[in-house]
Amino acid sequence: MEQIRATRAQLLAKKKQILLARQGRDLLKQKRNALLKELMRLAEQVVRSSDELEQSVGEAVAALALAQALDGPEAVQSAALAARGQISLTVNVTNIMGVLTPVIEQKSLVRGPLDRGYSLNSVSSRVEAAAEAFESQLELIIELASSEMRLRRLAEEIGRTTRRVNALENVLIPRLESQRNYIQMVLEEREREDLFRLKRVKLKLERRARA
């Protein structure tokens, strides 16, 4: 037991510290529960997005294979080179229960036939379908990446919050309660000693009075 002044003031201070520690623990538990709910919601969203992406990949590959088979690899490659471009992404931050998580904002990546840089007369509807399928796939990839970043950030925060809850619940609160109990025991022992001395003094005074 560390050196603790066994006084009434210290007893009240320890009781207040215990109350604050318990309140902090309860608030952290509420935060963790809210984060877990959001984590589960995001996890379901990631699973759905993964399934959609897998289906989109199959559709895009099939569309590309059909275009190459019927229009030839050269025509597809030429259209792909003409349609090359850059993607501009904006990463913002959203606040979830005090946790800052990144969110990727983007405009639709699916372009119209006139926006892909090639002449409409030079490509078939099959090449157009393949281009649209891959652009849709790219949208899903970015959406999935955004959800996975938020998911990872929430998981990290839940881990930190759990460690803080455990530290309060298993270390700090038991130590404060032990200190409170020690102070209370010392004060009660002093009260018993004082009472015993008072009784002895009273008994001596009564004996003197009778004498």
C-alpha cells in the first residue's frame, strides 16, 4: 500500500475519484457500443460492396472478352488508349462518436459515349458496353476502399477504447477502492481508539468522584 494520508478529506477525495472513474468507464462503454454498432453496419456494407464488385468484375471481363472476340484486340486497345484519363478524388473527414474517419467523395465515373475520347463511328456497342462495365467497376472499387478505410479506423478506435475501459475497470478503480477501504479502516480504528480512551477517562473521573 502506497503512502496515503488517512484523513476525512482524503476519504472524500477517493470517493469522488472512484465516482468519476466509474462515470468515465460507463461513458467509454457507451461509446464502444455505439462504435460497434457502426462497425457492424459498415461491415455489412463492405460485404455487400464486395459481392457487387465480384459480380461487376465478372460482367466487365465477359464484356471485354466479347468485344475482343468480335471486334478484335486492336480495336479494343485503340478505344482504351483514346479513353484514357485521370480520376480526381476528394477525401473528406466525418465524425463518428468523436472518431474522425476518412470518406472518399467522387463524381460518377461512368462517362457518356461522347466523353470517352473516341469517335462513335470507330467503336461498336460491344466496346461501349465493356467501357461502361469497367467504369462501373472502378466506382465500386473506390466505394469499397472508402468503406474499408472507415472500417479500419473504427476497429482501431474500438481497440483503444476497450483498453481504456479495461484499465479503468481492472486497474484504476480497484486501486482507488483499495485506498478508500484502507483510509476508512484507519479512520474507524482511530474512532474505536478514541472511544476507548474516552471511556477510560470517564471511568477514572467517576472513580475520583466516588472517592
